[in-house]
Amino acid sequence: MRRVVVILLLAFVAAGILGVFGYRQGTTSVESDRYRLEVSYPQVSRPGLPSNWELRIGRADGQPLPEVIEVVSEASYFDIFDENGLDPDPERTWQEAGELVWQFEPPDGSTGLVVTFDARLQPNIHWSRSGSSTLRIDGRDVATVSYRTRVVP
Amino acid sequence: MEIVLRATIIFWLLWVLLRVAGKRELAEMTPFEFIILMVMGDLIQQAVTEEDMSLTGGSLAVSTILLWTLLFSYLSYRSRRVASYLESAPVILVTDGRVDEDMLDIQRLSLDDLLDEARNVGIGDLGSVRWAVLEADGKISFVRTDRAETRSDDDTAA
């Protein structure tokens, strides 16, 4: 019996060393209608750990981004985090029907935009949460990526 | 992975500190030393888990420390040589009534401490002691010359 417990302990610690219980960063991307949308997100995390979420927008054809870009995300996904900061600050932020909308105005001629959401997973979150982000340009949804953060209690 | 590494470092650090502190410190603590130990526990917790408030993180830290303890115990059991490095060895303080004052100095024990411990087990005169041994756990055992009887600090608690 004792030997079994020791082997289980060893397996548990080995799994911890191999990063099975997090923290792990994941990346998902989509290219659609000449735009490329990529999100780097906490794939596996634990309560209290610093977690980094980053969104990258670019043009596949190398052309500049439009003057106004909207990023629409599921608001419930961001509820699992304690926010430390969002960079750059959106020109406007609002919520509608469970969606969190950030409106950015990239500098003239810029071909890419990187949005960083610096946060910490809330200590009382013990369940996984899915989210999605959509790039909206001129009121039209151009590209959408989905992601899921697995929370190890 | 980090939490396993931090727990390992803290385990080794504590092991070194407790070896340096000496055997007697383990058995007897002044109120100040007791407070220091309490504070150390709090500081160590922060150092090991940092901002990790998860059940998994705490379990990993405890499991890591427990595995190191089991490994030390197993190695000490398998090899006396290894045991001499990992664990303190008992030392003789009194032989046939003669006090080894050099050993008292090494162990940072005064003659008054020794006499105090002897009185605690009903010995008024060190001349009646065949051996007084400072055990690995910091307690002092006395073996009398007049009769085959072994007593230690713990006997007084009974």
C-alpha cells in the first residue's frame, strides 16, 4: 500500500515537473479576407497565477490597417481574470449582449496591431472557460478565433 | 514545474539550516526561537507557492517535500555512511562521570544545562552517570553506573 502511494506521489510530482498542471500558453489563429487574427492565451492555468492574453491583428497582403478596428470578445471569458492592464488602451469600450467590444484606432500606415491583456487568474475560479474574439471592420465580422483556458483547481 | 523546484530548494535550505542550528536547538527552543520558527513557516510558504493559490500547487509542494523526506529516510536506512551525512549522530557528553567539556562547547551546551537535564531525570550527581548521550533529536539520555537503567528527557513527561 505504501509503495503504491509513493509511486502515485512520484507520478504526481513528475506530472508537475512536466507542466501537466500548467502554466501553459496556447496560440490560435485564423486568416480570412486578407486579415490575420491571432490570439495567444493561457491554455492551462491555476488560480492566482499570472496569465497573459495577447491578440495580434495584421494584413496578409501587407497593406495598412483601416482607421478603426473593433475587437469583439465574449465578456464571460474575461470574468475569470483580475485585470492588471490592457495595452494599448482602446479608444472606446462597451458591452452589448454579453460581448465585450474594444475599438482601436491604429496609427496611420500601421500594418499590425498587438493588444496585450495582462491579468491574473482569479483565486476562486476552478472551472475551465471558453472564449472567442472576432475582428470587426466597418461593422462586418472578418475573422473569429476560439480558445479555451483549462483551469486546474 | 517551478513550484517543485522551489519546494526542493526550500527543503535543502531547511535541511542545511537545521543541521547548522545543532541538535540541542531542535529539542529546546526559547520563546524568541519559537517565534522565529513561526515566522519562517510563513515566509517559506510564500517562497514556495508565491501567488499560486491552487489546491494543485499546494499539493505539489507538499508532495515534493514529502518525497525528499522519504528519499532521505530510505538512503539513511540503506547506508550508514549516507546516514552520517544526512542525519546527526549521537555524541557522548559524559563517560564514567567525566564531563567532555570540549564536546559541550561544540554542542553549545553549558555544564548547567547538563546538570539541569540530569536533575530532570532524577540524577543529582554526574559521578553516578556512566554515559550521558546527546541524541540525534537533541534530547539527552543518561545511563547510570549503579544500575542498568536508561532514562531520557521524555521520561519526566510520563
